[in-house]
Amino acid sequence: MRGRRGDTHRFPAATYLCLSVAREERAIAQESLAAVDRSASRRVGGLGGVVALLFAAALVVLATGRAETRSGVLTLTVLGALTVVTIVALVGVLRSHEREHDALAERVRMYDARLLELRPRR
């Protein structure tokens, strides 16, 4: 089975794994979860920074009094449109991350449950 980005899908059904394989696959799933979280954090931070810069630029235009000129109004309109586009992209990144995170977190929970089933009884 192929993953979304062309990599081989690593996660077999947790119910069929022996203890050592379940541990290994759980570790891989946790690493994948951490990588997805780091990647999303960088993207969200970058987009948040862009929104902050666009907002600061709009404040500069307003503070300098250029908003009363035709070019100032045009500049504010462009900055507003760019801010809206950036916020829509931010929402898209957050939703995408939520789906990926939930899928990987569920996979980790499945391996945890399997490891509990396989734990030696005393």
C-alpha cells in the first residue's frame, strides 16, 4: 500500500502484531506524529508571522496618513486581501494538520491497546 506522498505505508493492522513488532510500529507511529506536529507548527508560525507583518504594514500606512490618498487606499485594499488569503491558508493548514494528527494519534492508540493485550500476565 502506498502513502499519500508516495512512501510505503508502514502501519499494519495493530491486531495482528506480535509484541516486538507492535513496539517498533508504535515507535514509528509516534515519530511520524511528532514530525507532523513539528511541520504544522512551522507552517502555522510562518503564516502567523505573515499575518502579523501584513497587519503592521496596514498600521504603518494608517499612521503615516497615506490612507487618505488614492494609492494609500489601494495599498490598504491589497494588504487586506493578502491578509484574508493568508488567514484562509492558515485555516487550511490547521484543518489538514488536524486530520493527519488524528489519524496518527489513533494509530498510536491502537498500538498501545495491542501492547496492553500482549503484555505478559503475571
